[in-house]
Amino acid sequence: MKTTGRFVSKVLPERAYPTVALCVAVIANPIHREEQEDGRIRFWGRITLPGEAAPRIIRVVTLADGETIHTAFIDSGFTRRGAS
């Protein structure tokens, strides 16, 4: 899987939970998918972080190719906006 420089230099060092493997799993099996106006693609998935019982929603954003990971973060405000 490809990643952007931003993902490697900003996201991975600042957030303990997103790994490339986790992001790949969300992209492969999202609970929701949505294209942004700029062509990037948002993928949402459920994850359970170590030490936590309840799952959370993570959003993974790729470039327009749908495979280059740009960012990933917990999306506490996620509400499903239609079909995937």
C-alpha cells in the first residue's frame, strides 16, 4: 500500500492507533465510502483499540486512486449518510 508524505511524517508519529495494516483493512471492507469534491476518497470502518471494550469509527482518506493513504483518524461524529 502506498502512503503520502503527510501520512508518514504527521499522522503516524502523532497518533498511536493508525497503522498501514489497519488502514488497508478499512479500505478493503468499509462500513461506508464517500468521494470528496477534490477526488479523495473517505472510507469508514469500526476498530477496537487496545485496552478498550467498545469499538470506534475510524476514517481513512486516500488520494483519488483509492489506495494511497493520506490520513486516518477517529471520527466521533460519524453518521451514515446513505448507501456505501
